[in-house]
Amino acid sequence: MSAAFTLSLDAMGGDHAPQIVLRGAALARERYPNAHFLLFGDEAKLKPLLLADKALAACCTIHHTDQVITGDTKPSQAIRQGRQSSMWKAIEAVKNGEAAGVVSAGNTGALMAMAKLIMRALPGIDRPAICSLFPTRVGETVMLDLGANSQCDARNLVEFAVMGECFARCMLGLERPSVGLLNIGSEDGKGTGPLRDAAQVLRSSHLDMEFKGFVEGDDITKGTVDVVVTDGFTGNVALKTAEGTAKMFAEFLKTAIRSSWLAKFGMIFAKPVLSQVMARLDARRYNGALFVGLNGVVVKSHGGTDAVGFANAIGVAVDMISRDLNSRIAEELARIAAEQVQAEATEAVAEPAPQ
Amino acid sequence: MSAAFTLSLDAMGGDHAPQIVLRGAALARERYPNAHFLLFGDEAKLKPLLLADKALAACCTIHHTDQVITGDTKPSQAIRQGRQSSMWKAIEAVKNGEAAGVVSAGNTGALMAMAKLIMRALPGIDRPAICSLFPTRVGETVMLDLGANSQCDARNLVEFAVMGECFARCMLGLERPSVGLLNIGSEDGKGTGPLRDAAQVLRSSHLDMEFKGFVEGDDITKGTVDVVVTDGFTGNVALKTAEGTAKMFAEFLKTAIRSSWLAKFGMIFAKPVLSQVMARLDARRYNGALFVGLNGVVVKSHGGTDAVGFANAIGVAVDMISRDLNSRIAEELARIAAEQVQAEATEAVAEPAPQ
């Protein structure tokens, strides 16, 4: 993004805050020299860190907050008692127009609850969702919901599909992304009621979506569709299972190589390409999940990430702002609503009420 | 198993039946020289295959069946119209005492529906489940349900926990396996109602279980608990997501190595240990999911597996028979029921009804 822009950062959120947040901002500053950061957090902790990095200090403004939302704070408690927290104030800055978006590595549930309360959902959206990119064998796939809504009805899933499709257009530059509903079989009768109902709606013509029907767990990494839609419970389990499996694979490899003198020798030659593979699957590269469906840009960084990961989460926020995702979603929802009205009117004319 | 035993095989089930089934049986025969196989399927196809393998023929009996249950047959249709099928007849052989267990690589839903109808569930079990081992960073974990029941209530999840614990004792030789409920957070308030209710029951003392509470997707491969309990929808998605991720990782590695002359040279030295890693994560090694909670041993092989994978599925059936898993589950259920009655009686004495 070439124009100047301001982001608000929850400087106290995450396992290694505020250090990692500031080091992440320092990395992001190199990539986005026009960025300005509002740092919400404990001034006594933030000031010394900025004193040590003059270049970063030049593009940051500290807003002192006393309160911190911890990882074990319940969302309901956070919105009742956390209004003086770094998280609340950072979101409020977006609502007040002081920042174009917010990034936090803090408590996911609290962040979503606060964002919904402060920013409100986009008109026509019942439930915002957590959305992120996933590496696949052929590129990248958008997946949502990754944990905001444990139980979803058909309407929620359809909204996720619309938002995920807009996200894929923005982030992957696809003209007509394909969409699939995550299920345990591709046959029509499979899965739960909400899934079957959502599939029926997504097949209807007024949505004008490249809907490919049901996909299964292994289709995520196959890249069968550009957008994988699921409820937040299943999506969260799938995401963490995939992360765990990749980590196990990497660990097995490292242990095996360390165990053999010959393998260690061979690795001198093979290491550059192995490092490429590790980089391609690096969780930090995919750090930064967007809360879609809100009246503002909110990006959640993994709580345990490092500076590189946090900088990537800032990158996601910058992309969303510069590509104006939220306006695109709002336009798409308005188009669908208009076409639905049109379709219903046509139907009414074709089949006049019995006299 | 040193004593002679008979298994029935659905010779027509799976993508590459009957060839793979017979080649799998041939491999299993080498491991279990006392095995006898009842082959249910099309005699015209089976006979030539046995003619080509005299050693296998000596331990097989063909039972001709005309009908085949295809992959797209709905379970309800299979049990109404499939009573002359190789699958039905193979299960019936167990019910009739002609075989100690059955292995099929056919349609999972049809196999479960038929097995429930023919064998019935164990007394005290509401819903049988699909159970399998999973590789972890520290060993192996038992996971269930992997797809038999899309939606589960608390009672189902508790039964899965009891059956999974027995399975872990049998298969992993653990005295007191630890059990976790798959959720999207480890805090008490997380997840769906059935999960929270099941956790409360599993914590109660009369179950006498090493219950560790909620675990998350990445805990599966971490090996945080010995038994991961979940509903069939989530379990199926998690299993397939993990398989897909491991395949993607392996493919990225292969492609990267092929792309570099230096890496190919290095691989000459590193290959033996890499092959070890691949073998450790080989899906065929974990082939063979047990249908737990039935009045008989039913093992489902992956439909697309090869002879090695099918032989491993036969191995799972042999283990279950020789370790008498079903009796252990029945005993455990009886013990729990007795302790519950005892606990209720003690409670009634301690708190007499108001007069």
C-alpha cells in the first residue's frame, strides 16, 4: 500500500507481548514504510522498547492502557469488565476512525466478542467468522470458520460461503473462486441437516457461485476448491490437526536425520531444498486470521507466534484494507439480496396466486 | 495367534477387489499360518486367482455370492436390497459362528448398517463407533468415532470413551490409558452441550477413568492422551485432514528433491532414514479400523488400499479376536453399571428422603 495508513495494535496480547508485537511492527515497518501504528498497552513497558528502536518509534504512538485481557478470560467477562483493556481500546480506535484496522495476538474469543460489540456485524451478516489461508498441494485455499461459531445453521454456512468467496477474490486474485462445504462424504445425503440445507441454497442460481458441493478433510490440502466452508468447531479441529500433523512430520524428519551420520552428510547437499519445503509449510507464513463479516478490519495473530509471524498478521490487515474486502462483501450481499427479490418477483408473475 | 482361527473376507469390497483382497490374504497367511479365510464373492473371479496361488488356496474356502455393494449404495438401500451380497454374507458368517471376525474394504456406511442389523450392538452400547490407531510424536493414540455417527449426544461420547479405553488397553498394552474429549479449547466452558455433559460424566468417580478433560486438534499428534474421543463427523474430518496434510508434506519433499541435482546427490546418503520416516507415517500401517461396540469383530479396510494395507486390516481383526476386546468391553460396562448402582445406593443412604 503506497498511501499512508494507520493500524492499531493490541500491544499486550499474546504469549510474548509486548516484545513480539513491537518486533513484529518493526519488521512490518520495513515492508510498509507508510504505516503508522497506534500501540495500546502499558506505557512503562512500551516506552523502553521504543527507545531502543528509533526507526520504529518514529512511526508509533503509545496509548496507555492499564488493563490486560488474559488468555483464560471468558469472552462474556472480557466485554463486561475489560473496557479499559489494550484489546478494547485498540478495537475502539478502528470504530472511531483513528485506525484502518486492528491486529491482536490476544484471546480469540474475547477479541471476537469485543469486535462484534464495538464494530457490529456487516448488514446482512448474522455471525462473523474466522477466516484464513491454508497451504495446499496446488497453491492456497481459503477456509472458514476456524473457531468463532461452534454450532452453525444453514444461513451461517451460506454467509460464510459468500464471505469466503469475496476473500478468495481479494487475497488469491481469482475471478470465480470455487466453493465447497466440508462434509464426511461427497454424496448428497451425507452429513448434518444444516450442511444439506446450506448445499441446497448454495446451488440455487441467484447466488451465482461456483459451488462444487461437499468436500472432505483430505480435499483441504488437495486444493479441490478455493474456499472450504465449515462450522467453527470442525474448522478449528481441522486447522489444529493439520498444524499438528505437519509439526509431527517435521519432527520425525529432524530426529531421523540427526540419528544417522550418513544422513547428516547427505543433508549438507539436500538442506537448501528441504528448507524451501519447511518455509512453504511454515505456520508463521499463514499467521493472521481475518475476522470476516465485521464493520472493520480485525486480524487475529497466533498467540505464540514470533516477530515474523506477527509481521505477517499485520500484512493480512494491510491487504484487507488496501483491497477493501469489507466493501466487496457488502456489495456482494446487496447483489444477492437484489437478485433474490428479482427472482421472487419473477416467480410471482409466472405463477399468479389462485383466484 | 497360535491357535487356528477363521476369518470371513468380503472379497468384493474396495476399489481393487477382489485382487487386493486375495493378495492381502496371501500376505496375512505368511504372518498367521493358522488362519483360514472364508472368501465371499464371485466364484468366477475368485477361482482363477486362487489357482494362481496354491498356498493361499489351501487356506481359503470360496462362498459364491452374486451381489456386490457398490461405493455409492446408501446404507438403507444396502440393508433392504443387499442380503445376497458378499458383504452381508461375510458378516452373517460371524453371526453364525463360522468365522471369528470379518474384514471388508467396501462401503463403510453399508458395512456398519449391516453389522448393526446382523450382529447387534453389545448390551449397554447405544451406538457402535469406528475406532483406529493414529501415529503421534510419542507413539500411538486411539481415536474414535471416525465416521459412524455424525451427531452424538453425551451418552454416545461416554460410551466411546469406555470402548476406546478398552481398545487402548488391548492394542497398546497400557494399564491405565488416559482419555481426552476433542474440543476447540481446554477450558471448561468450551464447545457444544454434549461435550460439556460428557466431560461431567467422565469426571465422575464411578467410571474410574484417567480422564484428562478437553484436548484440541494438535493434541492428537502430540500424543497428549492415549484415547481421543469425538463425534463421527469431527473425527472423520480430522482423520482425513491429517492424512491429506501428511501426503502434502511428502509430495512437497519429493518434488523439492527432484528439482535439485545437489539434493538428489545428498539423498543417496539420507534416503534410508527418510524411508524410515515415510514408513512410520505410512497410511497402510494404520489401515484397518475396528467397528467397536458390536457383538462381533468387524474391521473396515480403506477402500483404496493395496495388499500390504489389506493384510494389516486382517492383522487388526486377528489382534481383536486374540485379545478378546469385546468381552473386555462388556466386562467394563458391567463393572461401571454395578458401581453406579452402588454409588446411587450409598447416596440414598447418606441423604434419606425428607419425611
